Amino acid sequence: MNANKTDILVLVPHPDDAELGCGGTILSCLTKGKKVAIVDFTKGELSTRGNLKTRAVETKTATNILGVQFRENLNFSDGFFKKDETHCLEVIRIIRKYQPEIIITSSHDDRHPDHVRASEMVKECFFLSGLFKIKTESEGKQQDLWKAKALYFFIQSHFIKPDFILDISPFMEKKLQSIKSYKSQFYNPDSTEPDTFISSKSYLDSVLAKARIFGQIIGVEYGEGFNTTRIVGLRDILELI
């Protein structure tokens, strides 16, 4: 039995991307007793604000707020990781390690090139991890292939029409707490560091506003939007809101 097996695997380029993009979804799944793992590709070392030490402390705090049991970092180079064989094999290894039913990653359309590159790489590895002739090892043992059931892309900076929206109304406050754990990155009136795209108060306001818009579309207070690679099927029509 695989002790690492999860229901949801979130693969993102930077610490704080999971919280921003699907923090409410993570909290919702955990509340339902599902297992969730987050894997950050980089440590966000190119961030204008903060440093590796503060980012690590902030990530640990946010992880504890979410209540995620599994989180690790692949130590890819921030800004420079590539969709090549070396990086793809590492992502395949991670998918096979956690054996998720669902994989969530960054949007294919976003202002940050790392987000787009990560999205493209995860999409390919989602498929490649199910190929028998691709061999990977973990802890000295050859891994079994793994085919996750679905791949979803959260919507982050750009406003994209979602393929489906999840109601995160009960979890919005805690999602914001996890985001604000990254004190070096987001709005802090006492900070003396340079201003960035995400450090303004208006950026945090936009996170809340987008969640309200997505929520309004489905008749709830707050929502998170996702895109898919294929049409989502339902077993029960009553699952619809």
C-alpha cells in the first residue's frame, strides 16, 4: 500500500500559487476527508521581495493553515526551469509517488511565464506518467505507472471563462489567511521593499473580487474557477448546483 497516495495533487511553480489559485478547493477537499499534496516546483528565489528563508517560513505557515499533510519542493530554477526530459521525469516521478486521482495546476494563460510553462509541462506529464516504457525510481525502487483520472487548471491572474466553478464560500476567509501568510509578497503597509504586481492592496482586493464573481455565476458567495482538457462527466445530475 502506498502511504503517500493522495486524492488531489497540486503541482505549481511557486510557493503561494496553490493558495492563490485553489486554496479554497484544497480546504474543501480536506474537510471532506480527502488527502491533498502540494508540490512547488521552485522556491520563488527570483521574487523581488523577501528571501529564501522568509519564503520557507511563510510556506510552512500557509501549509499549516490549510492543513495539508504533504508538501514538498522540487528545487527547479525559478524563472528558468524548462519543459525538457530531465524536468518532466521529475514531475512524472512525483505523480507516480502520490498517485492522485486528480491533478490541479496553473492556467495555460497567465501573465507569469513560469505559470504557463508549468501548465504545459504538467499537461504532458499527466499523460506520460501512464506510459509503461517510461521508467522512474523513488527511494531506490522502480515506480509503477500512474494514470490520474482528471487534470484541472485553476484561473489566477487573467480572467478566463471557467469550464466549471467550485463553491468555496465556507473557506474563503481561511484561504485569505493562507495567502496573507506570505507577508513578504502581499500587501503590507509597513514594508520598505519595492512594490510589485502582487504587493498592492488592490491585488488582494482583486483576489476576493474574482472569487465573488465566480460565486455569483453559480449562485453562491465565493467560487474558484477551473478549466479542463476534456468535458467533465457527472454520475448524478443532483451534483449540479
